Amino acid sequence: MTKRSGAPPLRFKGSELARHADACAGFDISITLWKRRAGGFVAAIEVEGHGTSSSQTNLQDAMSWLEAICGKDGRFGVDAARWPSGSERAKAAAHCRAMRILAGEALSQWDLLAESHAV
């Protein structure tokens, strides 16, 4: 089961293939990939307990979903009320950089999984 902001949790049976997590600029962030028993994949991003996830039929679609989420606005599901303003913007920029680095690491590992045909 994965959290989805504004929607019921995504429920599935499967095994975790990869997890990347970090804490930066006061935000705990994670990116996780699961392989579903019924076939396909679930990808999830969680920031400070708020998450978004998606079920995809293949690994390439899961990677495309992650790229689209990371390209949105850099906030990655953080509640707008918590998004800093003024002098806190440098801290927020550090958060965005950390999230993009984490997403890059996840995509690199997922690409290796796809190339190895291990999934």
C-alpha cells in the first residue's frame, strides 16, 4: 500500500525492488519502486508523509512517470502551506536539488534493472 495525496491509498501485493531516501532542507524524501505480483510496477514518491504513487504496466512507464513528477514544479507533493518564502527560498532550492539528485539515482538504478532484464 502506498499513500496518495487527495486519493485513497494504492493497494497491491508485491515486493520492493529499490528505495532511495534522503533528508535535506528539513524534508524527509523517498522514492520507491515495487514489482507487483499481478504484473507491472508501482512507483512512489513521499515527502514529509505526503505521497503520490502510480501503478504502471512496465518499468519504462514507471520511469517516465517519475520523470514527469520531478519536472512538474519542484515541490514534489509538499503542502503549499509548508513551502517556504522569503529567506527560506535557499533552503527550498536545496530541497529541490536533493530531490532531483535522488530521482536521478533512482532512475539510474531502475535503468540498470531494465537493462539486466532482472524484472
